[in-house]
Amino acid sequence: MATTNREYLGIGWTFPIRINALGGFSLSRYEQDVQEAIWIILSTARGERQMVPDFGCGIHDYVFAPNNVATQGNLAHAVRQALTQWEPRIDVLDVNVDGTTEPNMLVIRVDYRIRANNSLYNLVYPFYLQEGTGA
């Protein structure tokens, strides 16, 4: 079987973890693996992983912060810092944090380039500033 020129991007368990039709773990490959790794970094709060307490992103410190320009700038900085530290396969080109029609939700858009082949991608991550009311 010929190897693909994208193998350097890696293969890993899908996120969230799923079982495939054969009873094994589903795998994500290449660009999908990179995208899922970014999602994992953004959705992991620092200190959440006992063996690697610095892993993750500091955006969770802003869950109860006001929805203003300062918070949006701090979130963008935290995202850029975390991805630069924890995802060596990419260059972060831009991080935009914008409000939505929902008052307690921000949309984080990450534009990135995969270093090995200069392919451009983006990921949109919803971030909620306050807990839902349950109503």
C-alpha cells in the first residue's frame, strides 16, 4: 500500500471517541486529526488534566466575564497562546472573537495554516460566557 504524503499530520482517535462498525475505535486522519486536536485544546480548561496541568486554553477563566471588547481581546489572546503552545503542526494566522445574536455567546474563529503543506483552514468554536438558565 502506497503511503500518502499527508501521513505526517497523524492519525488518532476521533473526538468525541466513537466505536466503528467493526467494534474498534474510529480514527481521524490528517487534516481532520489536526482540527480535532485544536477543538480539544480549546475545550480543555487549564488544570483539567492531572498529569499535564498546563494543557488546555485559558478561555474558561472568562465564563462569567462581561461580553465586551476587552473580554473578546483577552479570549483571542488566550486562544492564540494555547494553540501556539500545544499544536506544533499549525501556524495561527488570525483569531477573531465576535458576539452573536445570543447575549451570552461569542464565536471564536481561528484561521490557521498547516505548516507542512501550507494548506489554509479555519475552525469556528462557540463559547458561552454564562451558564444557561435552564428555562
